[in-house]
Amino acid sequence: MAVRNTPQDGDIVIRQESKQGTVVYVLHTAPGPDQYLVRSREEAVAQAVRVAKRQCVRVWLTDEGYAFRLVEDFRVMEPA
């Protein structure tokens, strides 16, 4: 079974971007619009992890491109 390396619907995405020369982190639930803007990576990850644990989804980190890196997976796995 192939492992998917992009967010699925409902996953939390943290996008690093630059606004007026300042690095910020934008959070949203895939595939929706931006929801939160925070100023530190640590704050972005902490907030995303809290939501992802509650919703049993994954957390992804990306820059302004389309390369995604899995941060944490909170999906409930069913026994084989």
C-alpha cells in the first residue's frame, strides 16, 4: 500500500511564508482557506497539534511551495 505524502481532507497544514520581510506561519484545515496566522514555528506546531489530536488527523508543514513534511499523525489506526 502506497503512503500518501500530501494532506488529506481534514488534515491541519502549517505553511511558512514571508509577509513584508517577516516569516509567519499560517494554519488551515485542508483543503480550506487560511484560518490562523502566528509568528513562531513553535506556536504554530503547538496549536496545530492540539487541534489534530482532538480531531484525529495529521499535521503537515510546508513552505510557500507544494512540498509537504509530516509533523505528526493522530489518526486512529484500525488493527489489521
